[in-house]
Amino acid sequence: MGKYVLAYVGGRMADTDAERQEQMAKWGAWFGQLGEAIVEPGAPFGPSASLDSAGAVGQGVSSGLGGYSILQADSLAAATELAKGCPVLAAGGSVDVYETLAVM
């Protein structure tokens, strides 16, 4: 069984407390459906910075990443299938699924 990172891109942030509570309930329900596949629920990202190979530091990044979760699944296809229920998709975002490679 491998580990997979779900990287959340885009989506719409809630404008009101009621919308935030509704979104959090959707995330909670989805995580509940995933059950033992959840290795780490992850978190949304806050302010960011970027570094280039010359050491220059920039504020913010262009990737649009909004957060992450880590799942375990039998294959990339299985992890991608699990990602199909992600609430960020209903908010207009997307999910990138990456297999992690054990190198150490």
C-alpha cells in the first residue's frame, strides 16, 4: 500500500461563518467516508514565499495550491478515485494526486 499526497488547487473560500461551517461539515463527511485511507488530513495553506536557484526570495507562489492531505491506497488509480469526492471540486477547484516514493 502506497502513500499519496492530494494537493488542492483553487476553489472558492467561504464568505460567511455559515458557509465556512457548511464547508467544514462537507470536509468532515468526506474524511469520514475515506476512513482508514486517511494518513494525515492535512491543512489549508496560508501565506507563502518562493526561492529560486540564485537564492532570490519572492512573496507568494504561482502554483495556486490551497492545501493538502495524505492518503494510503493500493495504487495511483485508487487514490485518484478516492479524491473524486473531495469538497474542493464542488467549490470550483481541482485535486492533483501524487504518489510518494520511499527513498529512505
